[in-house]
Amino acid sequence: MQPAMDTSQDPITRADFEEFGALLRTEIQQSAQALRAEIQQSNQALRAEIEQSAQVLRADIRVDIERSARELRTEFSHLDRTVAGIGGELRMFKWSMGVALLAVLGGLGFLYQGLTDLRADMHRGETALREEIRDLGERTARLEEGQRHIHQRLAELIELANARALPPDAGGASGSPS
């Protein structure tokens, strides 16, 4: 008569480990894909923000230049009447050059301010992107550490299962409970 076997603790088979390994690889691959998708999404969002900022900046500069041009047209018409009243061509030339220089310098000032703002926005975006990349690196390192721990634990479990699955010695000593 054979002793009753305790089936509440069935030994773990190699197929169970392979199935668990396949599930683990699938989860790791899905995590890696999700991480890649998150990085791409962050990159696209950052690019969209930078492009939107550039468009807003371009529109603001365009509006400022158009407003300056309208103001200059108004000033030119007033200056023309004043100069015509004075009658001196030399004075008209001096006024025109002064206004033209003022317009050019004003336009350059607007452009410089816009470029400065754009540079600051790009610097902030680059800093934010570097922080995101650093955070992603840290998360990847944690995932790798977890994966190493899982592999180590699996190796221990495989060794334990192999030790339990060995046939009894010819001398009568048994590795499994009777």
C-alpha cells in the first residue's frame, strides 16, 4: 500500500516556470512599450508647445510691426504737412531719416525682445525635457533592478525545484517527505 500523497503542495514544474517567465517577459515588454509611448508623447507635447510658442511670438511680432507701421504712417503724414509748411527740403530729409531710424531701431527692439523670449522659452523647455529624461532614466533603472531581483528569485526557485525533483538515492535516502 502506498502512503497518501499530499497534493496541497504540488511541486512546481519547469513548464510552470517557463509559463511564468513568458508572462514576466510579456509584462516587461509591455512596460517598455508603455515607457516608449510615454516618452514619445512627452516629446510630441513639448514640440507642440514650442511650436505654439513660436507661432504666438511670430503673431505678436507681426502685430507690433503692423501697429508701428500704422503709427509711422500717421506720423509721416503729419510730418509731411509740417515739413511742407516749413518748406525746407533739408529739414524734411532730417525728419524722414530720424523717423526711419526710429522705425528700424524699434523693429529691431521688438525682434530682439521676441528672440529673447523665445530663447528663454526654449531653455525652460530644454530644462523640462532634461528632467523628464532623467526621471525616465531613474524609472528604467528601478525597472532593471526589479527585473534583476525577479531573475535572481526565479533562479533560486528553479534550483529549489530541481533539488526537490531529483530521484531518491540508491542508498534509500529520500529528498521528499513520505
